[in-house]
Amino acid sequence: TYKMARSLKTVHQVWQEWSAGIHGGPAVRNLEESHGSTWRSTPADKRFFFFRRKRIIDHI
């Protein structure tokens, strides 16, 4: 199970995690395409964090 990085400070870092992956992890975009929402299904705070971060991605 992948956990999105909480320590990202810049829009560039957020985009890197989404598009290419960071710290050896997969690109979040690929997780969404291949697994849908199942990779982030629990706990609730993980889902909340994803959607907060996704709003940033959608504006880029």
C-alpha cells in the first residue's frame, strides 16, 4: 500500500509525486489508472488527504 508523502512543500514536488513518483514510489497517476480508488480506500484521513492534494493537481 502506497502512502502519499506528507512532507511535500512545493507545487513542483506535488506534481512530481503525481506524474513520476518520488522517493522510489510509483506515480500516483498510475495508481489511479490501474487500481482506481482501492489503493486509497482506508482510512478516511488518507482519502481526505488525497482529495485535498488532487485539487492542486487539477489546477496545474
